Amino acid sequence: MLFEPYKLKKLNLRNRIVMAPMTRNQSPEGVPTDQVAKYYQRRAQGEVGLIITEGIEVSHKASSAYPNVPRLDSVKARDGWKKVVQGIKEDNGSVIAQLWHCGGFRKLGMGPDPEVPGHTASGLVKPGKKVAHEMTLRDIEETIEAYASDAEFCENIGFDGVEIHGAHGYLIDNFFWEGTNVREDEYGGTIEKRSQFVTDIVKAVRSRVSDDFIVGLRFSQWKQHDFNAKLADTAAELEEVIMPPVNAGLDYLHSSMRRFWESEFPNSDENLAFWTKKISNIPTIAVGSVGLDTDFIDMTASANPTSIDRAIEDISQNKYELIAVGRALIADPNWVVKMKEGRLKDLVPYTKEALMTLY
Ligand SMILES: Cc1cc2nc3c(=O)[nH]c(=O)nc-3n(C[C@H](O)[C@H](O)[C@H](O)COP(=O)(O)O)c2cc1C
């Protein structure tokens, strides 16, 4: 089933393999270059079912924390994305744009405006460490509007949808997590209130795009700065986290794990994607070290190809619908074709050199 077509809303995917969103820092001044377009087109030629772009910084003054990350807030950047989308479509691919706000990872001195500090739910960048700006209701409103207008740009550019990056400790996850959200207004307090920020984003995005345009959400338990953190200790808590944004109109959820074979809650062998799908009943993507023998801890560590039997089995048992592949697709644009043909020994291993280049 993994290599067979799958219908995501009205989008006909040629298989159930998704390219995971991966920042490449190769878009000077926020503009994706022709090399970026070729890099994505190569994965479409390599028969990836659905490409999710690297995180694109939303058009908000505090969204940026890393150099040469693409944006949408200039004509040049949007024209650059048009070329990316055209290239992917030429080779019968599908593509979703990931929208990203770095939240507390931003520090004073960073571009584009060095005077703008990191923005977070309560000024906290980790539990007990208050060095960022605590977002006012006005800041929240402006940020929601940035997601909505960027989603509209994405639809006009020709993307098939957007994925809201709510994972890994960045802004939305900073709101989700009780360790960093101690607000006492409608955006903090209970789990449900901590989900209100992303729920409002989903509602705003949905109101500005057509019904067929796909709106997804990526979330994780783990944070960049705390691999053991959890938003939910039980399936019941997970339901409280994910259902408000699902009910606001999400078309899929993307459960970001570091090792997709690990069980999520006590007394069950099932992973986060399984529980996500069981609770939400909407299409779910699983990700985390699929096809590689080294876990996603240090992105510069080398990793060798391994069998994907477990992923194939999970998909055939309908535990979740789609599998995302990250580092293995940086290493080898033809990963899907080679895997489909059982040519494991022809796969290119992942190395930090592959990370530095854009092939
Ligand atoms: C170089 C690199 C950049 C990444 N950038 C992003 C990103 O922009 N957005 C995101 O949600 N995850 C990002 N991730 C995480 C990946 O999407 C994926 O979840 C992770 O690599 C685990 O999958 P893998 O084991 O198949 O590589 C990045 C990972 C890598 C290796």
C-alpha cells in the first residue's frame, strides 16, 4: 500500500511517501533560488508522493531565527516559490508549504530587524527562563493575520496546501506546552486554552483559502531543547491538545517523532501517529528515522539505509495513512524509486556533506 496512490482530500498522491519539511538555509534574503527549485524538482522526478517544503518564515517581524531561510513577504520570494511549484508540478508532484514562526529561538541582533526580540507566549524560552517578549493580544492578532495572509499567498502561488509548523518548541509549541505557557487569559491555563492560539490560526487560514486547499498541522511531544518533554501523558490529554484545531478545519495531522517505532503511552506498543489518527480520525503522517539506522538526534551524524518493513506494515494495517522521510531524501533524491524496486544497496547513505550541499 505504501507505494500505491492515495487521495488526500481532492489531491491524488502517487504514493504515500511524503518528503519531510527540512530547512536548507539556501535562500538568501528569503528568496528561494533556481537551485532550490531544482532540488525540489529532483524529488518530484524521484516520485515522492507529497513534498512538504522546508519551513518558510511567516510574514511577521519576529518569525526569523536562522540565516537564509525562505520567506513570502516580497515579490521576489513569491516568484521564487512559483518556480519551485512549477518545477514540482512539471514532474507530477504535489507540494505543501510549511509555515514557520521561530518564537523563542529568535534572539536580539538577528535579521531582518535586529531590534526585534524573540516572541513567546509568556516571555519564557524554556521553563523558568524568561528572556523573550511576552506576546500581547495585539501581537497574537498580528501573528494570526500573518499566517492567514501567507496561506492566501500560497494558494495564489499554486501550492496544494499549507502545513502549520506547531512542533519542536517553536512559537506554536511554546503556546501548547505548560512549561512555557503560563498565561492567564484565553490563550493559557488549561490544555484546551493553550491550543487556542493554533486553533485561531487554523480558523483564520481556513477563512481565507478555498475548500479544496489543504491545511495541515505538524506537532510533536519533543522540543529542540528537551527531547523528553511531553504535551500529553495520556491519550485523553492528547485528545484535548489536538481536537480544538482539528475541529477548526484541519485536513491532516503530522505527528513528529524522532523514532517512529517507539510506543507513546504506557501499556501500549503504539506510536504517536497511531494515537493521533485514532483520536482525530483525520489523515495522519508519521515521521522519525524511517529507513535510517541512526536516530534523529544530531542532524550532522551519518546514517545508513535500513529496511522499511515496519513502516510498510503499519500503513497496510491502516495505523496511519502517510510516512514522511527526511534525511534519507536529502541524501538520495531517488530514495522512493530505489525502495520500491528493493534496491536497498543502491541507496546513498546520509552524511553531513549531503546536508551542506543542495543536490
Ligand atoms: C536538515 C534538517 C532540517 C529540518 N528542518 C525542519 C523544518 O524546517 N521544519 C520541520 O518541521 N522539521 C524540520 N526538520 C525535522 C524533519 O522534518 C524530520 O522530522 C526529522 O529529520 C526526522 O525525520 P528523519 O529521521 O527521516 O530525518 C529538519 C530536519 C533536518 C535533518
